[in-house]
Amino acid sequence: MTQQIRDNRTATVRVTAPEIHIYPFSKLVGALPPRWERLLREIQEKEQLIYRYYQPVREAAVRLAAQGLHRRDAIFAEMSHRAADVIHGPRQNPVEDNQARFAVFENRFLPKIKEFKANLLRAPQVHGTPFAGLILKGLPHMIVVDNRGRDRYVYLYPSSWDDADRDAYLELLTIIVESQFNASAADLWCMGLKDGQTVPWPKSKTRVRNACYDAARHYRRLIEK
């Protein structure tokens, strides 16, 4: 898909560029281009199933941050009910997995949030973020104020990705918060809901940013064949 966007520097110039969500794009950044067509097919087949598995806890965590502990039991019950309907494999238990991630968020991260500012889970993206001839789609999950009074752009990270894929995703998310919110890598808050640890991301990584540029060029060549 392509999209026309308005260049912020002039009201008259418009650019047409291919769109891609940063989740599949992050998987391409560290892969060799000859594998991309097969990799894209695999990602497209699995992406929605993978995303939906932990969607109940993402939405519950954002609601808990927004509404507070007085709504905790109702939020937890609704999340558990929704998780029971998630399509899953024979060795997976989405109810227990979502509940475990919720407990980590509630106990480890919620006390570090001073104020809730915005829910970005379903925020409309009319234009996306221009990057190296592409339009990047995707946003953090919410905006909060931490206990130090800083605005933080939260990404709820419930799984364990390959380090290279995770770094590529966070670099692409950095590009988005730089463009959309005039923020920086240090303003990202990647909450590890599996281990209760914040994923360190104090600044943009030049090596990863360059790999993203290279991947964008290869991707454009692939789709423009």
C-alpha cells in the first residue's frame, strides 16, 4: 500500500511512499534480502495471531494505568474473559499467560507511573512516519508521566524476541516518537512484562539506525520490481 503525505516544510509538496508496520519491518532489518519474500509471507500469516495472544493484557494494562486500582478487579476479570477466547496452540494457556503479565505490570511498573496521559493502542494514524522513502506505521501503547515527572512513551513488551529484532523494533519506534512527539530514545519506556525489567534504551543506536536505512532501501526495491 502507498500513501500520500504532506511534507511539513511546505504546504505544496506531497510524497507517495509504501507503507509498512514496524513489527514486520523490524524482522526484515537483520535478515538477508533474498529471504525477505518468504519471511514477509510467514510474518503476514502469523502476525495477527501473535499480536492477539497478548492483546488482552496490553489493553488491561493501559486501562489500569488510566483508571486506577479501584477498577483493578473489573479490568482483570474482563481481560481474563477476553484471553479465554484467544486462538492458541495445544501447549499454550493464554489466560494464565495474560494474567501473569498483568501481575508483573501491576506490581513492578504501575507504582512507577505518576500520571496517565494518553492511550495510543487504538489511536488513528492518518499519515504515519516518513522514513527513508517509506511510511512507518505503529505507535507506543500509551503516554504516562513517571515518578520523576518525565513524559514517557510506553511499549508493553510481553514476549522475548531475538535481541536484534527487539533492537530494530525499538529503533524504529524511536524514529516514530522523534517525528510524532518530538521526543527521544530516552523517553521510550519498554516494559518487560515477562521478567519485570525495563529494557535499556538510553539513546538511538547508530548501527541499528543504519541497518534500518539499508533495509528500507532494499524493501523499496523489492516492492517496486
